[in-house]
Amino acid sequence: MGHSKIIALLIAANLSLGCAGLRWSMTKAFREEGVVNRSFPEEVWKEYDCANQKRPFFIIEANELVPPKVEAGDDFNHRMVYVMCPVKPTEVVAGVLTTRIRFKGDAIVEARDEGYEIKPGRWVVDAFVEIPEDAEPGVYAYEIDFSGEGLTFAKSLTFLVMPP
């Protein structure tokens, strides 16, 4: 199906949601799950003056959930954009990446990737996360934690599960 047909279907399906719902649906529709390089390590090295940074140098440039309001059984897109300058050229930082969904403080879904690699350069990481069918309406948190040699981070974003 071409992009124009997808756009037409999204517009028709989301007229009742208003502009915000349409914007989120269109944004999500043009994303694909996976990891994509956006800048080579040399570009990031110059941009962030990595020669004068403690390495591995790491920054999350963007961290977002689309859409921020979902229904039980639906999914959202988690996008993270990061940059990393390693200690040695082409080096990766391997570690454990844990993702979880929390509701009322308790983890209701959790996944671990024991061999996740943070790569040099600028990377866009897109994941589609499914909300359990039996999720209660309310405010939830989506958390990501990474722990590797010389590099750790933790981020959390909230989203809303709407009543049916």
C-alpha cells in the first residue's frame, strides 16, 4: 500500500480523535521497528568535541512515546536517539538493557536483553511496545535501564491507558 493510501486511511480513521490523535497516528505510522544509523562516529566526535570528553561519551538526544494515550491491547512506539563516542574507534559498549512497564509502582511487563550494544555515532532506536489486553485505565510508566562497562543510564516516560 502506498503512502498516500496510508495517509488517507489514517485521516479517515482518526477524524473522531481530533488533530492530536491524527498527528500521533501519522507519526507512528511512518516509523519502523529497529536501529538505524543517522551519523557516523566522526561527525558525532566533532559535534560533541569528544576528544575533550570523558569516554565513553554518551547522550540521549531524544526519548519519546507515540502516542502518549493508548487503549488496552494497543501499542505505542518508543523512540530513543542517542550519540556515543567510544574510548577506541569502532568500539561498542555491551551490557544489559532492561525495559519495563509499571502501573501503580509495580512492574507488569519486563524484558531483558543481556547482550545489548551501544554503538558509536548517532543511532535511532524504534520499538513498538504492546499494552496488555487486561491493562486497567490509568497512568503507566515505561522504563529503560542500561548497564555496561563504563556506561549506565535509566530513563522513564509516562503514558495513559484510556478507558475502553
